[in-house]
Amino acid sequence: MMGYGTGLGLGFGGMFWMVGFVLVIVGLVVLVAWAVSRSATRADGAAAPIARDDALDILRARFARGEISEAEYTQAASVLRSER
């Protein structure tokens, strides 16, 4: 009766390997989830700030696509350039 009582026939050492493998997989999933959430939000839960140059690029692209008017573009660009 080989493997009697082990359930999977892995023996005592094999069960340690199986549990270790599961812990490694769970650890990797948790690490990836943590990294994704950290890059998307700050510690206080607010969205991560966009750099001013990135915001101006987004604004230019929206103006070029016709999503905003020239007046809206000018006003928003002046606000972004004046914030320090």
C-alpha cells in the first residue's frame, strides 16, 4: 500500500513542495496586485497626479481632436502653466 494516508501519494517531502509552490504563486499574485494598485493610487486613495507636461499634452490632443474649444484650451493651458 504505497502512499497510504498521503492522499496524493507524494509523501511527506512532496507535500512540502506542493505547499511551497502554492505559497509562491499566491505571493506572486499579491505582489502584482500591490504593484498595480500602487501605481494607480497614492497612499491617501487619490488618483496618482499627472505630470504638468503630460496634462498639457493631453490638453493639446483634446483640442486637436475638437473635443474642446479654443477658449477652453486657452483657459486650461494658462491654469496648468501657472500652477506651481
